[in-house]
Amino acid sequence: ALAAVDRREPHAPESAGGQENAEALLVGSLTHALLQYLPDVAPDERRAAGLRYLAARGGGLTPERREALCARALAVIEDPALEALFGPGSRAEISIAADVDVGGAVRRVVGQIDRLLVGAQEIVIADFKTGAPRPLEQAPQAYLAQLALYAKAVARLWPGRAVRTLLVWTAGPLALEAPPELLAQALARLGTPDPPAADAP
């Protein structure tokens, strides 16, 4: 059986200290929560609601850091390119379980989709990442494999509808649609570790 790929942010680099790693995980968790709940809040009340939530759950962060996190989440929700993703028919944090065919082998996919838009003709899957934005070709294979597995599972649950997958970097924000051929490559490499990341110039 295939273990679900962790939908949260990857661990910080091994060289990072425990405190940095803990803050990275906290930031990822808080960002996902804001993106889950704030779309249901009236637009003119979202900032205040977000800051209240962060004060209650992210008290270890500085006020400036909480302000930045809230602003980043609101930028994602209010991005015109992502309007449909947060509109009618969309759902947040959707648990999913399905058996899918991967290279002739049946694998069990169990996980949680960050955002799911169910339309009459197509389904859109979005996965949110709080790391530094990068092109799809440089994204960790685990991210793409996760999207590919979710796409296969969703296609089984809603047969006959097209499935689109988005990797959404909250910094920016930057939403990138993963083409089918890239997802197929990620599935083919499933279980193969990513090569070591090159240091940024």
C-alpha cells in the first residue's frame, strides 16, 4: 500500500536548528488554516479575523510576522486568478481515499486535498506551499507525485470530468498548473528520492 504523501510543508533542511524547523512547521500549519477558514469570512472582516486567529494560535510569532502571514494568505484568497478556487463549489481540506492504478499496480491513496473545486465539467485540485516559489520543473518530485495521485483518485470519484492540478506557492502568490506529462513523469519516478538541491546563488 502506498503511504499518503504528507500534504504539509517539508521539514526544514537538516542544517537548520530545531527552533527554525518548528517555526517553519508552525507557519505552514497556520497558513493552511487561514486559507481554509478566511474565504468564508466577509471580505472586509478577513484581516481582523485572520489576525485574531494568529494571535490565538501563533502567539510565539512576532506581531510583524503574524501581519505578514495574514497578508500573504489574503493575497492568495483575493488573487483574481484564483477567484474560482475560493468561490461556490469549492471545498477546503478534503479527505480522500481511493485505489488507483499506477503503472499496472493498484495503490491505495489516502490523504487530504488543500482545496478542491468541483465543477460540472472539471475538477480543480490545489496544493498550497509556503516555501520559496520555484518553477514546476524544479519542484520536489514528492509535490508533483502527490498531485498526480490525487488527480487519479479524484478522476475515479468523479468519472467523466477533466481534472486540473495547481501547485500554489503562497509567496507571491504564484499558481502553477501541472501539465499531465509532468504528473506522469512524477508517477513514473514514485519512490525515487529527489536529487540534492543545489545551493541558491
